[in-house]
Amino acid sequence: MAKAGDKKGSNRPALALHVPEPHYRPGDEADFSHIVVPEAGSAPRPDEACDAKETHPLCDDLIRVLGDDNKAHGPWDPRLDADTLRRMLREMALVRAFDNRMYRAQRQGKTSFYMKCTGEEATSVCATHALAADDMIFPSYRQQGCLIARGYEPVEMINQIYSNKADKLKGRQLPIMYCSKRLSFFSISGNLATQLPQATGFAMASASKGDSRIAATWVGEGSTAEGDFHSALVFATVYNAPVIFNVINNQWAISSFSGFAGGERATFAARAIGYGVAGLRVDGNDPLAVYAAERWAADRARSNGGPTLIEHFTYRAEGHSTSDDPSAYRSAEEGTAWPLGDPVKRLMDHLIDMGEWSEEQQEAQDAELDQMVKDAQKDAEKNGILGHGLHHPFHTMFEDVYEDLPWHLQEQADQAIREREIKFPEGLKK
Ligand SMILES: Cc1ncc(C[n+]2csc(CCOP(=O)(O)OP(=O)(O)O)c2C)c(N)n1
């Protein structure tokens, strides 16, 4: 019998630690043939009122509606009219035009930071269309599409990005961390995953008041590794809270691939099984499938069927943010090799196939949207850009939190203002 600390003679195998490694690194050829892409229309659609268990086989499937033939297939086809489809297409294209211009604005030094959502537009725009206008959205930082789908003005977004004197958040948030009470869009938090328990809490409050508003939240697959994910799902399942968890699996969390959040072992949708909530796994680049899944979950939540976790399987086509260089850690070929295509092009091709749109109309719309964002940018620049000094007055940082400023903060405010007067005498004020 071996004694403690006596390794000699032991024939037990040595333990080995598994450290996940992505399939492809810079310079590698990217081949996604291991990803199972089922036929569009092949996934069954259970009734919204079904037992959560009935959805669980879908956690290993992939709900797809738009086929390679550009037609809508199967029971998940939401049968939207052409006007709604054109509106979703326009808003996705607007998000892309906005992202491209703001990325350039950061490179031109007009703001310190920007984050694009290229390739993921459907997961925010089309999901928002499936919600009621006053359902509460608890976003992460890549859901500019939700705000655009609710009609937020690009100029307001740019004012926030520039932290200028018209920024409604008074420069107190990192660029792109928007918030709009009017549009039921909760304040974005830079601390990952805090929005999940907040969404569950809102949903519980809404239900306990007998209200009709549900909550929908978005989170990256990497952030599901946070403890907040667990707390949010436990409370949601225990109290059958009317909340939708949208997990955006775009394969990467900055430079960590999805394997570091558990993606090698099970799908992210499959986490629903352990909590006993409904779970769906959807092609996140298929605008119709995204709409249909979100609508299913919203109808279920609104009729007291409880929470749903939706994994949107997609790809982050660009860098994490303007501070990131993905060519340092992933194969440059991944974006083009991604098997689920581009959501904007897929919806455009579908509308063209229906005889409701044309490439010429798309081109003209792209030019119009680009001009629209350019005009909004010009208007926002009148209110100031990074470093031009046109921001909210310095002392406002001490306002809006307390009704009566506590003495120690008052002291700090007085001291800061005095020091500022010395550093920046009249005429040199920054
Ligand atoms: C609590 C916390 N940990 C770490 C970070 C740093 N951080 C910011 S974004 C990010 C990656 C998140 O990836 P994912 O959740 O997959 O979302 P994606 O960026 O892909 O949309 C990390 C680690 C943070 N902001 N907050």
C-alpha cells in the first residue's frame, strides 16, 4: 500500500491538465468543416407553452430558416411581410455604416475607443424586432443594433462616443456604453455579465407587480464563465422569471476562443438543460431564424412560460475593439471561411429572391445611410470631440448621485476646482 508522498512504485497514471487551444492560429488555413450546419427548416418547432424539456434537443441543433437557395424554410419561418424585412435590412446596414464611420473616427483621434459588431448585426437588430417596444433591454457592449432598431438617433450615439457637451451621459461612461430610459435600454456596464442578474431582477419585479413587460439580456459566450451567469439563471428558473438570455457565441472573447468558456465540451445553449429552462440554439447570421427564436421566447415569457436561453451561433468578423489586433492570435482566413455567411447579404438575397428588393436599391441605400451617418457625425462634432474641451463643465462630475453632497465629497469638489483654477487660469481652461 502506497504511503502519502510515496510516488515510487505507484502505477497510477499521471494526471494531465487540458489547456484548450483554438483550431487555427495566424498563418493557418481555416477549415470549419467540423461545424455541423443542418439544412434550413429541419429543426422542429415546439409550442411556446411546452415543457422546457421539449426544447432541450434543440440545444444541440441549430435553428435555420434561410437556405442556400435564399428561401425561407420550415416551421420556424416567421412569415414576416416585406416591409418588416426591408426595415430589418436597412437597420442592419445602418449599424454597419455607423460602425465603419466610428471606427475611422477613433483612428482619427476623435474618440478614444470604439467597438464594432460586424457580422453580428442580426443578433441585435432582428431580436429587438421580436420584442415589444417597451420590453426592457439589458445589453452588453456590442448591441448598438438594439438601439438603432428602437430608433435612437445616430447623433445622440455619436455625442456619447465623443463625450462632448451634448452627451446625455455627461462624459461619465466609456464611449459606446449608451443608455436610454426612453427606449428601455439599460445602462451598459463595463464589468462583464452584471446585466444578467439585473435582467432577472427586472423580470422578477415586473412579474411580482403584475406588469406585462419582459426583460431581454445579451451576453458574450466568454462572459458566461462569470458567476453572475449562474446566479441569474438560478433566480430565473426558481421564480420562472419572464427573461430571455441571449448568449452571443461569436467564437472569441478578445484573444480567448470559446473553448476557454467551456465551448469544447457542450454548446452554450445546453447550459439551459441543467437549470431546467427552455433552450434554443440558432444560426445567428440568419436574420429570420434570430427573429423567430426571439419571438418564440418573448411569447413564452409574456404568457408566464418562463425564461429561455438562446445561443446565437455567429462569428466576430472584426477585432474585439479598436484596442485589439486579431491578426496576432487568429487566422486571417477565419472570417471568409465562416460557414454561416453574412447576415446583411443573406437578408438582401432573400428579399431579392422574393422580388421585393434589388442590388441597385441596396447600393443606393448604402450610399444614403453612409451620408446619413456622415451628417450625424458633422452635427455631433459641433458639440465637441475628444480633447477639444467641449465637454460638460468639470464640476458636473460631483452632481446627480446624492441629493445633498456629503461633506467629504464637497471638500474634494472644492479642492479640485481650486487646483484647476491654478493649473488652467482663465483662457487656458480645458
Ligand atoms: C468582470 C470583467 N472581467 C474581464 C473584463 C475584460 N474584458 C472585457 S471584454 C472581454 C471579453 C468578453 O468576451 P465575450 O463575453 O465573449 O464577448 P464579446 O466581446 O466576444 O462580444 C474581457 C475579458 C471585464 N470588462 N470585466
